[in-house]
Amino acid sequence: MRVPPPEFDPVTHAATTDFVGVASEGTVVSWTWVPEPVKAQPLDHPFAWALVKLDGADTAIMHAVDVASNDAIHTGMRVRIRWAAERVGAITDIACFEPADTAEHSESFSADEGSAEGVTGVITPVSLDYVYAASPEESAFFRGMAEGRILGQRCPVCRKVYVPPRGACPVDGVPTTDEVELAGSGTVTTFCIVNVPFLGQRITPPYVSAYVLLDGADIAFLHLIQGIDAHDVRMGMRVEAVWKPREEWGTTIENILHFQPNGEPDAAYETYEGHL
């Protein structure tokens, strides 16, 4: 008996078609303490992540256990489910586990309860926070962004200018030590019209993501094109950077809100064909 049920048995590889209800009470198999919860975790105060083997199951399920301190939980401890106030048919219907000897009686779930229709999909929120360690060259680039400047670096051998800077030329393999400040104007080399909505999208489709080759640079970088109908964007179109208000600047490329047409004639294809 595996909880949650896999699509196939990991030993025999046979499809698992029989659903059997298990108890809402079980035993802590192992655990770890979380002294400082982060955003999107089940509880907003210290708690334990634990593997809980529910009565009637042969495998353990990982979930949060709400206890006062790490001294209040141990391997072998009996716990039971604390159900969410509202259930939607997701793992979050289990708010957490709690000690069985202090919890109110919680009902178990039967496989026969609820709709006989199969589940066709489950919406599961996911949140990832990254701590990005910038290289010395990238740090200079981001500090330039905070000053309203676009900084690149030039290879001393082939003289190509890279933005954002890479620290070393991928062609010659030598350090790119010469700093170059670039203008905020450039040429659209390739682009994509985004028509499909997705979770967390900040702009309503359709909109354009494009590679912009800044004047004086030898590599294009990806950004948004606005200020023009998405279907009027074209290769070779001349654009300029639109910056956020000065008081909103930080050490991020998002200081540039987007690029927009600058009114200049389109660039000849030969001027950017090597950057597609």
C-alpha cells in the first residue's frame, strides 16, 4: 500500500488501479526541524518536516508536523491529520499533522467518498527563491545598471564587445578586461510574439520578447518590446531603452522596463545577419 499512490508499482511495474482508504493517523518515521519557515511553507511558525507512515500504508508521506519545539517530536511518535478548513482535492487539503494524543478526532478518508469521476488535473503552487552570486564582471554590470549605464567588456584580441560582460571571450579564451559603455539604442535581430498566458505572467498577451543588438555590441540580449503593436515588430527595427523612474532603480536589468521604436529607419539585414 503506497501513499501517495504511484501510477505504476516500482517493483513489478504493473499499473496500480486499486484505490484503498488508509487511516488519518500514523507514525513518524523520521523528521527534521525547521526553525525559520520561508514563504509558501505549510506553517508560518517553527515546525517539523516528517515522514509519516499512515496506518494501513506501507510507505511514508512527507508533510509538516505542528509541534511546539523540536523537543516535542520524536521518531515513533503517533500523529494524525489536521484537515484544512476547505478541501479542493489537493495535497494542501492536509493542513499538517499534529500529535495524536492532543488532537481532536479527525475522520479518515475512504476511497469511495466524493465524486466517482476521475481527477483530470491538480493545480499545485510552486515557489522558488534564488540567491544569485554575481561574478566580478557581472557585479560591475549591475552596478552600472543602478547608475543608468549599460556596461560591456571588449576582448583585446578579436575586439568583440559582450554585454552583459562574460569575463572571458568565448572565441579567444582571454579575459575581457576593457570596459565599454554602450548606448541605449539598438536593433531587433529576432523576436517572438507571446500569445500563451501562463502563471505569474506580468503582461497580458500578445506581447513581444526580442533579442536586441545594442549599438557597439557584438552579442544581442533578450528583452521586451513595447510601444508598438506586437504584430508590427520586425527584424531590423531600431529601438531604444525605456528606463524606470530613477527612484526605482536597483542593481538589476529590470531597471530597463522595455525597448520601444526610436523612429530611425530599419537597419539593413547585412548589419545584423551575423547575430541571429
